[in-house]
Amino acid sequence: MRRKEMGLAGKPWGDVNAIYQIYPRSFMDANSDGVGDLRGVIDKLDYLKGHGRSLGVDALWISPFYPSPMADFGYDVSDYCDVHPMFGTLDDFKELLEGAHARDLKVIVDFVPNPTSIEHPWFQE
């Protein structure tokens, strides 16, 4: 099967068997500030899908990590195009995505438009 048919990582979506949902805030705290972060997810990619001892999942579903006033634990998004500083940076997300794809892991980013924050520009206008 050609890579175009399979997408960016691994097997075609129709053959995905196991999806692992990650709530970054409580998954892994890589910088020891008491809050899980994207760097923590990066550090555990081999555990999620590696060689030898791993969970062997096919895809990651990552809960919101966007900027937010955190009135609804990150589901009240104020900017869909960036990363909340408590979770890291946009470069961290890019590294996570590249690392996941290098391990043939697909990535689903939780897009939650319904509970958008009142701090989002849509509401500010």
C-alpha cells in the first residue's frame, strides 16, 4: 500500500485497533511543576508504541492543550492555534507529532468548538 493511502503514520485508519486517550494535564509531568505536559507525552512515546515493552497502541487521542482560562479544565478554548504555556509550546507539539509518526502512531487532536471560551476573539468581537 502506498504511503498516500495510509496517511502520515502507519496503517490505514480502517485498520487501527487501539486508540489511547491522553489528558496531558494528568498524564506525565516532565518539568516537575505538578502539571502534565506535552514533553511528558513525548517522553512516553516508546512506552505507548515502541519495540519490546509497550502498550502497542495504533493512535493517540490528545485532549485539549490549547490556551484557555481553564474554567472548564481546558475545554473552554481561547485560541485553537497555539499551546497553553502550562503544557509546553507549539514546537513541543510539533516534536510530539513527529515522534509519534516516526513510531507509526496516528494522532487525533481533540477539537472542541462548542464550549469555546468567552476570551476567544469570536466572543470579544
